[in-house]
Amino acid sequence: MKIIKKAQSGSFESSDIIVLIEPVPKNSGRNIEMDTTVMLEYGDSIKQLILNKLDEYSINDIHLIVKDKGALEPTINARLETAILRACDLQKGTLI
């Protein structure tokens, strides 16, 4: 899939995560900025969830900002998927 526009999903509420996506030039790679309240305990697991979701959608060129407030795995996956679909213009939603 190709990221064609900026998109976001989620919120800054407790037990949630906000995901911001924007396109980058081809062959720029993945630039992932992650901030989480549980970085020491679950940072590596969250990063792996993100990478797996990007792999699932074959997304290689992206700028992704993730701000986590203790979201559970299903919430993280849902927010990532929603942001990706919005950024690919396959789902309507909040735009930056």
C-alpha cells in the first residue's frame, strides 16, 4: 500500500494511543518516533507490533509518530490499521 496523505487515529487519553502518519519520498525508509509511558517494560514489544503491521501492509516509506498512554495490544493494532487505511485514502477520518 502507498501512503498518500497525512492521517491520524487514537487519542491522548489514558489506556489509548495516538498514531500520526505522513508520506515521505520513495526509498526514504521507515522513520518511527515512539513515546510511551511504558517504554522500559513494553517498548520493544510495541515497536515490534508496529513493524509487523507495517510489514502486513507492505509499507516501507513512512514517517510514523506514536504516543502511547498504556494501550493494550488490540488497541495498538486497531489504531495503527485505522491510521494506515486513512493515510492510503481507503477510510474517512481525522486528517492533520
